[in-house]
Amino acid sequence: TRDINKPVVTAITTAMIASLLMSRVWQLTALRLGESHARSLGINTERLRLQTLILVSILTATAVCFTGAIGFIGLLAPHLARILVVEDQRYFIPLSALSGAFLVSVAALITKLLIPGTIFPIGIATAAIGAPCFAALALWKRRSYW
């Protein structure tokens, strides 16, 4: 059944959590540069990690409740964003969200064009695209570490 309140609740929750995350971007950027660096700036790293984990968990739960589980988006989108924006969380967080939206849109387009007139699960499309992309990304990252 369709419920008109689902998009409203999702939008409000996403906006609130995203604004809370964006209020911590400089702390998250400092933490990304290293635990000792963040502590030297007076950041309580344990508290920041716990708060961020809780906020991201709520955001993820909201997205999954509204759309269902769509594999590989949560794995690929942040890695794609990290390639484009290395350290600055002001740009990384929104770009991760936009990357995820882009990947879901491409997967939805593929499912609609693949077999017109049929319902093709988007999770299959994201897995078919995501698995090879994630494997290539893992190999590329592994090579860059050596």
C-alpha cells in the first residue's frame, strides 16, 4: 500500500540528520587526518565517533525502511566521492549522497530499459553493476597502497 507520509518522514529525518552531520564537518575532517591530530585540536574523538555512528545508523535505517535494501550503493558511493574529494568532509558528505542518488538513478534507468513493460528488481541491477565496479575499485586501491 502507498503511504503519503513515508516521503515526508524520510525527507524530514534526512534533513535533520544531514544538518547534524554537516555541523560536525570540521571535526570529521580533523579526525580523518588522524586521531592524534583531532585530539590535539580538542576534539573528543570517542564521543564524535559514537555520535557519527548513531546519526549515520539512523540515516541508513530511514533510507532502507523507505526504499528497501539496495546492495552496493552504500559501498560504491562513498568510494566514488572519496576519489573526487579527498579529505574535506564539507564536500565529501554531500557528494557521497549525490553519488548514491546518481547510482540508484542509473540502476533504475537500466532496469526500466532492460526489459520494457516488466518489473525488474533494482537490487539485481545494482549488484550486476556494483560487484565488478567494487572489485575493480578494491584492486585499484590495493595497487595504490603498494
